[in-house]
Amino acid sequence: MMSYSAGMDEPQDSIDVCTADAMARYEEIDREVEGIVDRVAAINKYVARVFEETLAAFGLSHGEYKVLLRLAVAPTERRLSAGDLTRSLMLSSGGMTNRLDRLEGAGLLRRLPDPNDRRGVLVELTDEGSALIDRAVTDEASKEIDLFEALTPAERASLNALLRIVLRSLEDRFGPSPRVGDASVATVGIAPPPERAASPG
């Protein structure tokens, strides 16, 4: 809930309230930088909450969603080799096998012999799997649009441009974000919060 503070042109949010005492004590804190950091983190929590709702609605885990999405956007007829799929999602072979077993058991994908590799396996979406991931992505896209309805299209473009500048500078300093590499595509819900380290895949 926002409240107006005397002398301020803009409404306050929870970040203003929560960080006021810390900034009063530590003059080293830059108010604007701290605001950016805390607001990006807070917004990400709302985005993550919405994505969790989408996953639950379609009966998918984070990992299963990423496998289906990777296959859906593959340029080769919704089909990839198991090895390419494993590498693109940066999983162990055992972790990928577990995901594929669950998704194949649910009728969402199938594994086929690779005609170009006698020991290889191809993974492709079934019609049911393709329809499910299409509905999930469409639903998530609609929810994400709603999250940013407070901004005009021009404001969204401006915010994107500014964030792009920051992200590019950080990637130049530290290298690509692991979550970007994990999916290697840019689309809705593709960069959910990191999975727990103990997850079997």
C-alpha cells in the first residue's frame, strides 16, 4: 500500500519505508542505487510468485517447464538430441533422464532412436506436450503483462532500455548470467528462481 510523504513528489512504497532507518545510519548508502537494488529484488519476488502459480495450474515443475519450452522453440521440428537438451539446460545426464522419464510417462514427449547416431536418442514433443506448453506460455505471458500494467508502453520501453544498459555492463564485468545460459532463449518464464541444489532433476 502506498502512502504520500510530505515534501515528496512521488508516493512511497515499502522499500522507502524499510530502508529509511538504514540510510539514516549509513551515509555510504546511495539512496537511488539502494532503491534500484531493493525494488528489482522485490519485483522479482512478485514475478516468481506468478510463475509458480502458472506451474501449479499446469502441473509442471520448473525443470519440466524448461524441457518442454526448449523443445517447443527448437528449430528442428520440436525435436532435439538428448545430449543437446542436456547441455542447453546445463543438467547432469542423470538429472535429465529423470525429467524425461516423468514427462514421457505423462505423454508429453517421446524418445526416439537418432538415425545419425546409433547410440544417440532424440527427444520430441508429443501433440499433447506441445499443446500444454503453448497454453502455459500464453497464460504466463498474460500474467506478466498484467504485472506491469502500471506502466505505459513508452515507460516499459524506457525501463527496458535502462535495465539493458545495466545488465550489459554487468555481463561485461562478470560474464553472462547463469540463468540466461541455462535456458539460452528469451521468453516468458524462462528464467525462474534457481532450483534447489538438492533437486534430483
